[in-house]
Amino acid sequence: MSHIALVTLVVRDYDEALSFYTGALGFELVEDTDRGDGSRWVVVRPRGAEGTGLLLARAKDEAQGASVGAQTGGRVGFFLHTEDFAGDHARMLAAGVRFLEEPRHEVYGSVAVFEDLYGNRWDLLQPA
């Protein structure tokens, strides 16, 4: 085994999730395939990145819907690395991304926690 290919993120709606991830975060759409049963195979990842992507999976029932935005129990569950912390932070703020704190500069790098459109917590992180 060489790497994790996809991580599933349960979402309320494909199109609103795509709008946030490709618009506000600047991710690229890798695949959007109709599966013929009302569901889609939707994969996004940071622009220019290779490797792990996010599979945006629409909640199919009430139990899955209850997990939207709470998939990691309120903890930071996703870590988005950058080579331009200040630039990406400013671009994301301008796009309406909600940061939960001011940027911090720690021994391991520059970091700020933000929420996606559902409330899942992410670190924007430029490693030292």
C-alpha cells in the first residue's frame, strides 16, 4: 500500500459542497460522475496536488445527515498544508471562510483553525 487515495466527507448537497471547496478553498474538481441512482461520485483536492482527495458524499439518510459537520466530534479533523500561509489565509478570508482564531506561529509552523460550510474544523498550516 502506497497512500490513502480518498477520504469521504459526508455533505448535505453536492453542489453547495462543490461551490465551497472549489470556490472558497480553491480546490480543483477531479471527478463528478453521475452514478445513475441519484448519487454522484464527486472528488476534489487542492489545486495542483497529487494524491489524497476528498470524496464528497451526499448523506443518504437521517443517520448520515446527523453526521454532517460533526464527523470528527468537534476536533480538527483535516489539515490543509500551504506554502503561502499569509496569502492563502487572506484569500480564504476574502472568500468568506470562517476562521475560529487569529493566525498563530508555533514551533511547528503557522496555523489557523477554520470551519468548512458545515462546521467541520480544519487547520490551515504552513509547516516550519
